[in-house]
Amino acid sequence: MYGSPAPATSRASWPQHAAPCPHLGHTVQVRHVLGADAGGGYEWTAAGAVSHGINVLRLDEQGLITSFESMWDGSQADHETLLAIAKAAIER
């Protein structure tokens, strides 16, 4: 499984960074949601190179999001997609 923490970028540049990520975009649909006081997550499906995965949100004591992680089977993505995701994760 590959994980992808959300990049710390400005809102204006987010769509550019998110473009290659299989867990974001207009083809992603939520399949299942679960949660608790410490956080939660949701299983997703998509029509892209990667067909499914899970996103996890961790919360602090005040209920604020401290972490967003996404996991999927990287063997479903081709080499170019994985390189695009890696490039998008690099802060400029």
C-alpha cells in the first residue's frame, strides 16, 4: 500500500498538486465511512488508474484535523502515475 499525506500548500495551488492523486477528483465516490473521537476514515472508489482505497483523518483533543492520509494499492497505478504523484508531493 502507498500512503500520501496531504501536502501543506496554499489553496490556490491545491488543484495542481491534487491532479495526479487517485483519492481526489470528480470520479471518487465514498463507499463506507467510520469514525470515533480520535478520528475516522472512509473507503473510496474511483474510475481512474486506482480503483479503491481508504482515507484517514486524525483529530487532536479539540477535534481539529491533525493528519490526512490516503492509502491504496500502488500496483494498480502505472509508472507514470506514481511519478506524477511523487512530483506533486514535492514542495517548491
